[in-house]
Amino acid sequence: MRKKILPTLFITLALAVGGWGLACQMGRGTPPQINVLLITLDTTRADYLGIYGHDKPTSPNIDKLAEEAAVFDCAIAQAAVTPVSHASILTGLNPYNHRLRVLHGLTENVLEEDQTTLADFWKNAGGQASAFVSAFPVSASFGLDQGFDPFDQTFPQADGEGVVTQAGSINTGKSQRRADATTDAALDWLQNGMTPDKPFFMWVHYFDPHDTLVLPPQDQLDGMLDGPFKAASEERKDILRAIYNCEIHYMDEQIGRLFDAFKNKKCWETTMIVVVADHGEGLGDHNWWSHGLLYAEQIRVPLLIKIPGALGGKRIPSLVRTIDLMPTILQAAGIEEERWPAMDGESLIPTMQSGHTPSALTAYSESVNIMNYGRPDIMNIWDRKDDKLYCLTTATGKLIYHQLKPEKSEFYNLINDPHELANLIGQDSQERDALTRTLQAMNIFSEHMPGMTATDLERARRLKGLGYIE
């Protein structure tokens, strides 16, 4: 699955004094050779950040980071739901390989211990790994705590009690915390909990833009809604979009606190920083408010990478995937490729050096949950997702295959139709045919259905193997 990549990027580590000691002054030949800060932005559309052209000042701290980082204009997530997408980020694997494929369900809902996460690898290589997450969908209940110590999930019902039903459905509700609380926990560990002589991998997850159940402090929210993020009208949909802007801005403010701490402790120059979203949000596009579908507003995500010693301020137009992050981090840390676990992604360091991918990539994404999504813009209305979706995206075209209703499958010409409004599935297209053949040959369609137990799933797989079911 891995492809041959260019030699490791030469990294000049600035000497750091005081603060976190050897964690900021790692000796030559001691893998990993840098610290890593991974920030994941839950439910954050790329086009709602300033660096991607948003006309509201939602993200000054992330925008400032772009001066020292590579900014990827076409990064595609491998899933449009939180735990599945994060599992791909943390393993470098597509969902059908890491096998955490659903948010709601009794099967395929946990990252099993036989998978190697970035945190597992980091600790085995002699580093330390910590995580500070903000909501139940990235909690230990989904196996995403593998390799992290500590794994801080200090919010209500973090163990799933009262959140997960016997049928496997989930209502996150207030099982989440605001960005300031997560940042406080991360900063406390940096100041008081870390081991000074070990390079660290820190994952900080923010959930604020996901919903309106946990909002910024009321005085700040009122000031933003009366000021730069004033709603375009009194309609509920415009008020919700304004609040979405406010929540991104508040999250960005807390990210600024985190960045300031790294700079004050003289660790900024020796830390690789990755900022990425797990997925976006519909916000009414394609007549869908939430997420869980595979249109661009939901799977095109912001991605910035700052590597110590590498020049920043570069824009990368080529299509890349979130599965590419783990191999990129391992290469930047000076870890030999022959030691890496098997991954579907490939390092983006050659891309950061040249400004484009060495060869054109295809991004795989999926959404196999069948479930209802709330419609906050229209009270007491639910969007019903009643199919399992599989997507292949290239620089020029996009196939969305509907497993249960193949007649509703979709194909878009991304050159002429970047917003994916004109479904060309019924028109002759060599690229459509090629993507369809590729997807069918992958043999990755999920048998999972709502309410299935592990026994049910195994029975379905055996019947399929015998040819009794499609």
C-alpha cells in the first residue's frame, strides 16, 4: 500500500533554552526527532476560514500559521463522520482497512487493538503521546485512545452511559466541552505533566462548530453577533450560520492560546504543527444541514502543515488525503520508512518541497451509516440518510456510488462544476466508467445495517461469500 517516497526532509532544529528542556532539544539520531502538535477541528468547513477565502474574520490565528506552513487547497477526508475520519487520520488507513466504519451501530464501531495508531508508534519509538478531546464521538468508546497517556476526555458521560442506546444509536448532546476547557487541560499537561526528556506527540481536538449545545461565553457571543458575525437576516438559517462563524472564531482564539504557550516555552521552532478538520458541514448546501454525505462542503477540509526548518507560506493545489498525514509526520520526525506500519497514505513532504504531488492522487471517502440527522434550521424536521455511500475523487471528477440505490449514484465534472450541482451519471464519460470499475474492484462494500450484532454481520459475510446475497 505504501509508495516509495523521497529521502527524509532535512530539518534544522533550533536550540531551545529553559521551558520544556530536552523535549525541545532532542539529540540527533534519537527518533522521533521533533515534537508534533496535531489539532483536529470538528465539523469545520474549509471555506469558512480566512485562508480559504471566507469574508468573515473567523480564523486569525490559523491564518497567521499559514505564513509558516504549507496550506493545502484540496484536502479530502476519508469519511464525513467524526470517529471514522479520525481513525483514518490516526492510522493512515482508509476506513475499510482500519474497520471503524460507523458512528451509530453495534458492529464496526470501534478501532480494534490490532491497528497501529500514530500514538502507538510514537510511544514505541521512545516518545510520549497525549490527547485532549472535546466530545464523545472521539472518546475511548470508539478505541481512539490507543497509545495515548494521558487521554483526557473530561466531559459528561464520556463512558457512553446515557449517550449510546441498546440499539447502538448515539446522541452526543452535552457530552462535550468548550474549547477553553480543552485548551486548559492541554496547557496544564504541557506545564506540569509531560516528561521533559521525551519528544511528544500531542493531539488536541475541538468540537465547538459541531452544534449549538455548548456555546462561547455569552458576552463574547453577543459581541460577535452584534459585530463582525452579525446574521444576514432574522431567518433561523442565517442566525445558525452566524453562530457557526462565532464558534469557529472562539475555537481559533483558543488555538491562539495554545500557539502562544508553545512560543513562550521556546518550543515553537522544534514542533511540527498539523491543523486539519475531520469533515465539514452542509449548512444548507445540497439541501442538507448537517454532515454524513460526501459532497465537497462535507469532505473537503482545511489542512495546514508547519515543519521545523521548512519554508512556509506555500499553497498546494494538488488533491491530497487525510490518510497522508501519518506517513508525513513519521518522515518529518526522521523515522526510517522500513519501520513504518502499513498505510494507505503517503508522505506529503515531497509535495511540500515541490508544490505539487509527484503523481495524481485519488481520494476514497465513505459514509455507510443509515441514520437520521437533525435539521436545526427547520424545527422538528429530520434528514434521513437511507443509503450507504462510497466516493472516489480525482482532480477532475467525482463518483458517489449509492450501494442500496445504485440508480441514484452521482458523477460530477469538477472542472466545470466545482460545487457539484450537475449530476452527469447518465452521460457517457470515460472517467466515470474508470472510477466505477475501480470502486467495484476494491471489494469494500459494507454489510453493516442498523441493529446488526457481530453475529449478524458474520452471518451476512458468510452468505455473501457463498453467493446467497449481493
